[in-house]
Amino acid sequence: MADLTRRSLIRTHLTGAAFVAALAVASSGCGGGSGASPSATARSTSPAASATAAATAFLDAYVRADGRVVRTDQGGDTVSEGQAYGLVLAQAAGEDATFAKIWQWTRTHLQRGDGLLSYHADASGRVLDPQPASDADLLIAWTLLRATGPDAAALHADGRRVAAAVLAEETTRAPDGGLLLTAGPWATGRPATLNPSYWALPVLRDLGSLTADRRWDDMAAAAVSSTSQITDGGRLLPPDWAALPASGAARPEPSPNGGQGQPQYGLDAQRTVVWFAADCDQRARVLAAAWWSLLKDPARQRPIALGLQGAVINAAAAPLPYVAAAAAARAAGDQTASTSLLEQAAAQQRMSPTYYGGAWSALGPMYIGRASGGC
């Protein structure tokens, strides 16, 4: 769940070396999230150095010594999503000690008895909202199952526990019988509450391999089918939120807490474009390419919120809208536009650094390059 003014409601298989390779394919000009303006020399360094900088800049700026990932621009609190992003980037950068500290803090302060992670905590680690957000649970399970080193067996056991809890507590059945990831355990009833940006397709598919459980692959397939339905085959932008009624297909919805008056393509939904562009499934990439027809208009590439047909709702700028447009451009075969948009995302983060912008200034290029380099 992501928003510049956080809502009150909860809202690939890459080693460090492969992360470097993926980012090299994507672009050598994508900045990090520390908020410090890199010099012209730094921006022109090698792809490998740029890859390391993109991951470590976020870790340096937002991860405290005890492993807590801090939203410095949002009051200094912590969310499970941020802990997940920290784990992904620490693993990608090969920072094993940082990874271990982030997981230790997460397990100590956020993990519930059922294995899932509480969404929100204050600066002292006191839980403010015990409800989980399934995007964080998904990424955390994935990073733990990919861990290497002397503690790998224990971390894999932790990962299996989280992954099993996701399957048991955070899924529902789509009309075609497929398994769908809901927004959390609170969202599994009817209508079920869905957040398509939680459907990290490369992660779902990799979890299928890591656990030898085909339900993860089935979940990825159901996510693609449902997103196609929700977006009318790519003729609409993906929404932040959707609902799955007792009968019939999923449909776009405003935010569950009433914070949005209409369905919109905002700072949640923009992640959907990145995940679909990064997938090796042709159906997913076709959808991502279709969204480029709506996002290639420069007036739609910077706002934090658009209507599903592209009308500007909130013209404020942030890095992720640029990253999402870059992903759509890459899926459509426009690498020049993709590279330029990643540069604009990095520039926006340098100008107005935020925790969320920093995360996606690093994560976006990593995944945009994945399918091109690894399918």
C-alpha cells in the first residue's frame, strides 16, 4: 500500500550479480534514493557501479543500524512494505549483514503468531496496526527463501512459514477457480478486496519454483487474467483497488476506506505496470505494452494519480509514475523513452527525496531489465 499521504487502511530469482546484469540491460542512468544529488561523474559510471549505487543508496538513507526501515518523510514510522523493500535491495546488493538485521527487526517487532507481518509500527517498534499487507508478506517470503550463506537453512524455514501463511490466510478463489492474492487476511470475504499492484508476477512464479508448489504459478496466471478483465484488455489503466464480488468478474473500485472518490491509477497501481512489464509471460507483457498507449503522453508520465482512461487527477510529481511509464515503454519496445523516463524518475527523487521514491528508483530499473535479460 503506497501513497504520499498514507491511507489509514492497510492497504527474479535474482542474485546480486544478476541484479547488476538486469540493471545493465535496463539503463545505466537510474539514480538511487538517498536524496543526495549524484555528481555527473557518478551518473556516468559503469552499469555495475550504477546497480550497486541504486540498491545501496536506499539502504544508506532509510535503513537504521538495528534493521528498521524508516519512512523519514512520513514521520519516521515503519511499514512492513518498507521492511520488504529493504530485504529485496540488501539481497540484490549482496549486503548479507544488512539483510540479517532487517529480517531480525522485522521478525522481532512485526511477525504475528500466524507467520504474517503486522503492517504498521512506530519508531520504537510498537505495532500501530496489526493487520498484514500481502504485498509485504509476499516479498518477505520470497527473499527469505532465496537466502544463501551459513544461516540459509533457518532463513528458508522462516520463508516457508510466511509463504504458507500467505497461501492459507491471504488468498481467495477467482471465478475461474484460480487462486488470487487478496490485499490481506481482512480482505478475503465477498466482495474480496484486491490490490492488483500486490500481484508481483516474477515473485509469484519464483515462489512456485522455490517451494515446488504450483499454486503460486496458478496465482500468477489468475492475476494476469483478472488484470486483463479489470483493465478491459489493457484499454484502461490498472486501478489501485478492485473488488471481487460473490459472482462475476473483478471490477475497479475506489479505495476501501473511502479515501478516493473514484477508481484511479495512483501510487499503488503504478507498481502493477512494473510487475507486468517484468514478467516473462507474453500475456502480461502485452498488457504492459498496451498501457504505454495511455502513458506515452508526457502529461501523464509524472502525476501521482490519473483516471483509468488517463485524465489527470493529481498532478503532483513522484518518481514511481516515471518508472511505471518507463516499464510500459520497455514492454512496447521503446527503449529510448524507457531510458529517458528512468532518468526523469532519478532526477525527481534527487529533487524531492522520499522513502517510497527511493525504493522504486532502485527497484524499478532492476525489474524493468529483468524480462529483457532473463526470458
